[in-house]
Amino acid sequence: MMAHFTITLPDERLLKLQEMATRLHITPEELVRASIEEIFTRPEEEFERAAGFVLKKNAELYRRLA
């Protein structure tokens, strides 16, 4: 079973997506799907390291927003 969903992109991002897909000779949907698969196949440790960096970098902002 496959689920469908809709995302909203700013015009400049949509244009970039279409240009990249054209260069790769695939549809924008295929490019998005491949990108999502790439995210899911990355090692979890890499994600946790990146998330930790973002949380540490923005800690003061998060504290102010809380």
C-alpha cells in the first residue's frame, strides 16, 4: 500500500526541484521519493549528531520561546 500526501513549497524551491529532476531525467515526485529514502537509510547516529547540533545551537532561542 502506498500513501499520498501534499506538501507546500515556495515557488523558488519548486523551480529548483523541477530543474534538478529535469537534469536527472526523472520526475519531481521521483526525486522527492528518492530524497526521503536517503533520509531513511542514513545511519541513526548521524541523525542524532545533527539533531544534537541543532538543539545545542538553538538552545537559547528554544528557552526564550518556552
